[in-house]
Amino acid sequence: MNRKLISHPYSRRRFIHDLSVNAGVAALAFNGLNLFSSCDDPNNKNKASNMQEGDQKKLGIALVGLGNYAGGQLAPALQQTNDCYLAGIVTGTQSKIDTWKSKYNIPDKNVYNYQNFDSIKDNPDIDIVYVVLPNSLHAEYVIRAAKAGKHVISEKPMAINPEDCDRMIAACKEAGRMLSIGYRLHFEPYNLEMARLGTKKVYGNIKKMSAGFGFPIGDPTQWRLNKSLAGGGPLEDVGIYCIQGFCYTIGMEPIAVTAQEGPKTDPVKFKDVEQSLTWQLEFPGKIICEGKASYAEGLNFLRAEAEKGTFELTSAFNYSGQKGNTPEGPMDLPKVNQQAKQMDDFAQAIKNKRPTSVPGEMGKRDVKIIQAIYKAMATGKRVEIK
Ligand code: NAD
């Protein structure tokens, strides 16, 4: 195999151009999905936001939940964004307030707790609320943010059941606000390249795919191991990236699934959720996608076997450091700050009144797939995905 760095047709220049003018991978890869979020009502009924029509100012984002992802990734990314900035915080922990205020120059008037959060409706500095709480709390805070007249980003998974997704989508639609999911990899060049190679059939039809994402989980008391807060185990947390990878690489939605729970080597730690599981998603055209999610081992890959060879990411879902190969050699694509791109894209979508490429409907689709995988795992039967 030719191992030299190849110049992909989807070049650095083309990629940068695409990032600046379109909404990322969606138009390429999600043909079957209505990309217009229900929340993309341009009427902007609620006028609490200070964003004026055609206004090119940076939109203010308030982060809800100042945990590891908000503090380690999103706040630093918001120092690199062009179309939005960190304007406010919502936290239940008094000690975090001073640290965040001084580190990010956040005024007192933009600091909220979970009790007074709804009064954010009167704050014109906040255009977008970004919910970064444990999974089962996304629905409540997205709905409250929409009712406060704010555009909303929900972290993945969007919710722990499709009914909550429906309520979230409806609340944003009712408020005339946009809803987006924190699917950062839709703005990451190597994953975009997988989508291009797959949907454009550059190496012919995909015959099968595989993906795995996992890590050994530490603290046994954390919410990720509590079903009522997490919705489930590693499938909810990291397996969702494999599901996403299959969908954007193939450019279709799955129609059925089988699944198997892995062994529990630590039944105390994993009393509430699975330790690991494997699943097989069937896509139209008899494409089978084998996924694995684990809280016991390190996994991080996305592979497509096509008629003319295999293309893959051997380091697929991390915040940086993606690596990829094609039948023509390694991929060589730009490194970006995924979260900065993701948030800037949403801010641009709001400003330009265009749909987001990662809408609530996509979040709901994935929540439905996750539910089907759990049903297949519990019953041992093939479950159709409607
Ligand atoms: P975390 O535990 O580090 O932070 C959670 C925050 O929620 C904490 O500040 C905690 O105080 C707060 N909180 C409020 N109410 C809580 C309650 N009842 N129980 C527990 N915590 C409560 O978690 P995290 O890793 O930051 O994950 C938060 C969300 O972000 C999750 O939905 C997760 O799936 C998502 N996430 C996404 C990515 C990504 O790459 N897109 C990466 C990590 C996490």
C-alpha cells in the first residue's frame, strides 16, 4: 500500500472553505433527515434576546453545569470562537462562581443558579443556553431555556427517551428558537472526510462498517453509572459516537438492530448499567455495522469496508489527534478546535437564519436508535427501528 500522505480531493483549502460557508457534514450525509430543526422558526417571536436582525455581534452563550466538559473543553473553546463568546454561567456550586467569574471575566448579572435560572429570560446578554448537565437533566433545562426565549444547545445524548426529545423540540418550536445538539464531530475534518468518502462512494459501495468507543471508567459514584441520571451505560455516553459515525459515513439511517451485553467483571460498579455491549445495526442495502461501547477497555475507531478498499479512522472520536487511512494512504487534514467550530456554526446559523446541521431531530433519531439497541440487548431479538 502506498503509505505516503495523499492529497485528498477534500483538501485543506476545500475544507476550510466549506467550514466557512456551509453547515458542515449534514447536507452531505443526512439525506433522509429533515435538517430544518423544528426550532428554526425565523419569526423569533420572543424578543428577550438582544440580537437584532442582521446583527453581526458575537452571540452570548451561558453554560449550564460547570463540570468537566464545560470547564475542560467548552469554556476554553469559547476563547477561540468568532461568532459567540462565554457570557454567562449557571451553577449550583458557590465555589465555582468566583473561579469562573475571574477566569472568564463574567459579570455578576450573568451568573445564575438552578433556582433563579428562569430569570435569564430578562438578560439580553444571553442569546444561547448550552446545557452540559447529566443526560436525564437535558430535557428540563432545554425546555426552561426555550421558555426563557433562548436558543439552545443540548449535550449528547439529547435525552434518555424519545418522548423527552419531542418535548424539547416542541418547546423550542413554540418559542421560535433553534435547538442544536453538541455533536462536535460534524465539524471535525477527519470525520467529515469519512462522510465524504462514504456518501460519495469514492471507494465504491460500503459493504460493512465497525466502530468502537470505550474507556475504563473510574469513580464508582459518578452519575455516568447511575441509570436514572445517565439513561444507561457506555452506549449512551460513548456508543452514540459509533452510531453517529455509521450514519454520517453511510448517509442513511438504520432499519434494525441486534445486540449483546458484555460480561460484568465488576457487578457492584455496574449494578445499574451495562459494563459493555456490542450491537449490529442493519442499514438499507444489507450494510451491517458492528459497534462496541465499553466502560472497561480503551476503544476509539471507525472503519468502513468498501468495494475498493477500507477507509478508517484509527483515532476517531477524541477532542484532537484524529488519525485516518484510505486505500491510497494516510489522511492529512487540518486540526481544528471542534467545539469552537461547532458553537460558531450554531451562532452563524442563528445570525443567518439557516438550519443547524445538528438539529434536535438528529438527536431524537439517535435516542431512538439507542432505545432499539437496548431493547435488542434485553430481548435477544432483532428489533426494527421505525
Ligand atoms: P460532569 O459530571 O463533569 O459535570 C456535570 C455537571 O452537572 C457538574 O458540574 C455537576 O455539578 C452538575 N450537576 C447538576 N445537577 C447534577 C446532578 N443532579 N447530578 C450530577 N451532576 C449534576 O459531566 P460531564 O462529563 O461534563 O458531562 C456533562 C454532559 O456533557 C453529559 O451529557 C455528557 O454526555 C456530555 N459530554 C459531552 C462530550 C462531548 O464530547 N460532546 C464530552 C463529555 C461530556
